[in-house]
Amino acid sequence: MLEFTARRILYSIPALLLVLVIIFSLVRITPGDPAVALLGEGATEAQVKALREQLNLDLPMHEQFTRYVTGLLHGDLGTSMRTNRPILQELIQRLPATLELALFATLLALVVGIPLGILSAVYRNSWFDQAARLFSLVGVSVPAFWFAIILQIIFALLLGWLPVSGRLDPLVRPETVTGFLILDGLLTGDYDAAKDALRHILLPAAVLAAFYGATVARYLRANMLEVLSSDYIRTARGKGLAEVKVLLKHALQNAMLPVVTIIGLKFAELLGGAILTETVFSWPGMGRYMFEAIKVRDYPVIQGATLVFATIYMLSSLLVDLFYGVLDPRIRLKG
């Protein structure tokens, strides 16, 4: 298993380099001038030229790439053109918000998706199965930004139950311990802050969990149906084992193997791909940070954030493969 892990890490290095080259090239061949985007349309030609020289945008592309890679080798992701702050520092500052949202959305998705997939397979072709399949179809089909706006209209504007945006009410000032506002409120005994943070996270987490949970339910249902028709399940039932034990110990453990991949990779996507949801809800995470950088063509931020997202995705893929060995001893023995 150790050799397998080392080999996977080595394979990830060329993939990250390829991602870096592609992103570096794409952001520069896309029409538009970041200097003009930063200064505004009213900037003079002299101001634009001076800013381009200051940001080294006047250098040949190969020289810009060489400088950027050199900085990466020294642990420097660059400096934001818009805020003039180190990108790594800004990403670390926004990571807790994105991570808290991703964890909460994952919890919601699993709490809904796993029971839905199991029961849908057990009661195949029943009214419950039809309703669950309809939920899964709607969950994977509805655009996230549209669903987010609908939830805002219903629960924030019409009913007034939940806040429409942000991570916390401006008047609430919890003591920071971990950066996870709900957890910080509980740890410091500030239950009002924890409650307010929970109210703010419910809508964006529900938007992310809808697609996530629907995907988990669909895959788990399909795998459970295949496993429930296997010979060893019939043997277990023939031995007189309780149906709950047959489902949870024998069927679910084997049916969850492919679903683990979905869970791990979808979680990685939430960390790097919740751009629309974070933007609609004004959530101060890494997705919104990337969106703001794209608007003004902030090259260093786009490159640095994309590289971080790609690294997170590859690490998640590696952890999924390792977890496979825990669930399936055959994979561990082969490793």
C-alpha cells in the first residue's frame, strides 16, 4: 500500500504541471486586458502602460511563466493584482468558510442520499421508489444558481425564516477559534452566534447538497439492486439472518464501494467548484474569491487558486483509493 501511495503521488506531479501550463496559457489568450479591468474604462493609455509594466504583463509569455514557476518552487503563489496581498494568505483566510460549507453540505447530502438509496432499492418499483427517483432526477437536473434564487425568494424574502446572504449577521461577533463559525460558537459558549451561523449556512448548503445527495442516492440504489440479487445475499437470508443485518452488514458494505468514489470526489468539487453558490449567497469562501478574480482578470489569483483546487482534487482521489483498501480487503492485499 505504501508503494501504491508513493506511485500515485508521483503520477500527480505531471498532471499538476499540465494544469498549470493550460491555465497559464488560457488566462492570457482570453480577450481583454487586466490592466484596463483594474483601472476602469476611463484610464489613460499611459496609466494602463505603467500598470502593465508594474505587473510584468509587458514581458514575453515564456519569461512570465519562468518567473511564476520559480516563485512556486519557493512556496509563493504570487500576489493579487486587485488587493496587492499574497494569494496564499488570502486563500488560507477563506478556506475555513468554504470547508465549513462543504462539510455541512456533505453531511446533509449523506443524511438524505444514503437512506434514500437504500430504501429505494429495498422497495423497488413502489411509490416510495418512484418518488425517490423523481427527487434524484430533479436534484441532478436543476441548475444550482436557479435553485439558490428560488430558495432565497421562498425562505428569505417570503417567509423571512433564513437570511438571504452572508456568513454571519454584522452585529454578531463570535470569538474565532477554528474559523468554523458554528463550532466556534459552541466551543466558546456563544450559542447565539452558533445559531446565527447555522441559519446562514442552511440555504447554501441545501443548494450544494441537492445535487450531491441526489447523485449519491442514484448510485447507491443501482449498486444495492445489483448486490441484493447476488448469491451471497440469498445465502445470508437462507441462514435466517435478520433482514436489517443482511442489508447493513452484507449488502450496504459492498454497495458503498463505488459510492465512496462519488462522495470523495464530490467533496473535492465542493471545495473548489462552489463558485456559483458562494457568489449567489455572498459566501466569503474560495469560490467567490475565484469569481471576483475572473471578473477583473486577476491572473495570479486564477492561476494560484486553480492550482490549489487541482491539488485538493488529486489528494481527494488518492484518499478515496486508500479508503477502498479499508472497505475491500482484496484491494489491500493486492496493494
